[in-house]
Amino acid sequence: MEFWGKFKPGFTILAPMEGVTDIAFRQVVAKAFRPDIFYTEFTNVNSYVSEKGRANALERLRYEESERPLVAQIWGTQPEMFLETAQALKKLGFAAVDINMGCPDRHVVATGGGSGLIRTPARAIEIIRSTKMAGLPVSVKTRLGYTYVDEWHDWLSTLLNEHPDALTVHFRTKKEMSKVAAHYELVPEVIKLRNELSPETKLIINGDIERPADGAKFIEMGADGLMLGRAVFHNPFCFEKEPREHTREELIELMRYHLGLYEKYGLAPYEPLKHFYKIYINNFPGASEIREKLMNTKTIAEAREIIDSLE
């Protein structure tokens, strides 16, 4: 609990998101208004333990000292690979490690990883125990179940009986993806279960939270933290304690900062960067036309030229 014990109830986390929460975007969010904790993108333990995939894994794990406190999130299916990767993470300076047992992506699930582990609880237990052997605080991020909501009690009990340092619950099943409202009516029961089985485990609520104020009621019920993910696409300033209106100029300046970081870190290719443009160019007259121009660009220089012309 050396890591997780530092945070008071109500702490906030930027959710790990594939192709989103890289070293550049984490710093963009920090500039807007930083959460208490950052997570890395998902890193495949199979990649890290192989010579061929290690370079890619290390790229995903790259961070700046200013981003601390930072948790490395890893996924896979082989317990021994989790141990080896967690040992490496400790040497890389990470303060904690999180195990992904909730990703619903079909390619991840097809390997048995992510939310696929919900269907193999014995393997999930092995993975937690192996990862703990590295000596880092170990947390788990998961969903209520694989297919049915009523799977939650058995599945979360399995995890809590392993006493993870923290447990993040996305209050939907794998099958539901993000197509239905989060089942927040279950929060009191999940808190009660945590209190019974592993009261030392920090419980983090995830799903549909747009700003910290939205989750304040869960903290009052007894949860410990809030994890926000897609909210940053609606508002990069979503972690503000006292929300305020932000100008077009502030958003454009944030985009300019993002472009500079993408260049600084040599991130490539250019195309994925376009997914972020709707964050900055939105909700002002002419925004849709500007976004259309940006989507037709092929380089950062072209994108910068367009936004510079808005001044």
C-alpha cells in the first residue's frame, strides 16, 4: 500500500486507452488539468519478454519524470510473463503495475487476455499471484462480468480474495461494451463486498464519469477513486475540480502543444493523430469545416498551418 496509501478518497485517474494515452497525450491532459494518477497504454507481456517485441513495448512504457505518479498497465495470459515484465517495470522506475482484465477488444479477448480472463478465473488468480512476486503494488482493472451483469459477485469476489492493492471496476460487462448505461445501482453492493473480503483494497469507479463531481456520490458511499476515460474527448479539462468554460483559443493552444509533443517524441505515423482533432476543434462557429480541412492533411506542418490561420 506504499503507493496507493498516498491518495485521499476522491483521487482521480486518467484511464488507460489504446492508441490514446501515450506519452504525448498524457502531458496534454496534465497541461489542461492533471489527474492524481496516470496509467500507461496497454503493454502486452508477450511483447516485452520477446526480443522482437520489446522495442515496441518500451515505446509504450516511455514516460517523463513529470508524469509521476504513473502506473504501468499490462495484459496477456501467461503468469510467468507477467512476473518477468513486472520485474522489468520495477527497474524502469514504475511505482505500481495494473493488470488489464477488462479490455473488450475482440482481438485481445480472442487470445484469452483482457476481459477474456473473466472466463478463466483460475488463470486470473495465477496472474495476480505471479505479478505480486515482482514486489510492486498490484492492481486490477476489470468489468462486472463477461456476458451477464449478475456475474459480478463471483467474479469480483475471486479478485478481492487475492487482495489487490487497488481494483478498478468498469460497471458494464464485456458484452455490453459501452452501449448501455453503467450499472451504478450496484456500487453500494460492490463496496460492501470489498469491505467484507479485502477492506484494504482501494476501489476505483469507472464508466460514464464526465467530471469528478459526477462521481462524488460514489466516494460518499465508500469508494476511493474515480477513473475517467472517454470524458477527455468531450472535454480535455475534465479533471478540473471547479469546471469553467474554456475559450476556442485555449483549445487551439492545447492542440498546438499536442502537435509539438508528437514531433518532440518522434511519434508516428501521422494518421492516428487526427483522431484527437475533434477534442480541440469543436463547439464553435466553423469548427466542422476546419476539422474537415484537418482530416485532409498529411503532415503536422499542414495541420499547424491551418490552426495558425485561425488567429
